[in-house]
Amino acid sequence: MHVDTILQTKGVVVHTLPKTGTLTDAVTLLNTHNIGAVVITDDNQQIVGILSERDIVRQLGKNPTGALALSIADCMTTGVVTAERTTTIDDVMESMTRRRIRHMPIAEDGKLVGIISIGDVVKLKIAEVEHEAEVLREYIAS
């Protein structure tokens, strides 16, 4: 299976912010949409970073009273690990596990076209195992 399988189910809506925003902007967006990370893009929808709940908590730990006023550019993770629609789910799982990341933007020609989370991957894997079990039950019953 490929990343596109997940995108076909969950859709391709990705919430983004510019790096000029503040952590307050990011927290508001994360809470409004009940998401765990926001992709940071430039004017051409090129990915320049990602800001996760983990990044925000680290800043709050360093500067509890002033963190929310910080610029996204000062807090985001750069060098974002991305995948393409044709990347296999196994490759995504391996990369997420090895790099300890929970969100992976999906890009085509450097432009953002979707995002998947570890939860999306686990959900797909569970469905795959359940389907295999059902096929085996049907085979045994026949």
C-alpha cells in the first residue's frame, strides 16, 4: 500500500501557517482544528518547516511566560521529512519510527499536497490485518 491510499480516505486538507506567525497563532489553529502539527509554508506552498505540539511544549518549558509571543520561525522544525503519494506505508512507518516523528507532510515537486500522521498509518495497518483475518476465516469456513 502507498501513502495515496491514506490520502484518498482522509482527504488532502492541510492547515498551514507562515513562519512570520506566532506560537499563539499556531496554538489557536491546532485547537480549532484538533490537530497535532501545522505545516509552515512560504507564499508558493513550499514546505519550510513544521510545528508540532511537542515543539510548543519545549518552548513553554524554556520560557513559560513569553513562549506564545515567539515567532514560528524561531520554534519550528526545519529540514522536514516528507513523503510522496507513491511512498509505501512500510517506508513511512520505518521513517517515522526511526526519526521519532508523528506527522509527515506529503509533497509533489516540493509543494505540499497532504499530510499523514502515525495515527493514520496505524489505522490503515489495523484495517489491513482485520481484512486478512476475515479472508482467512472465510477460507477456513469454506
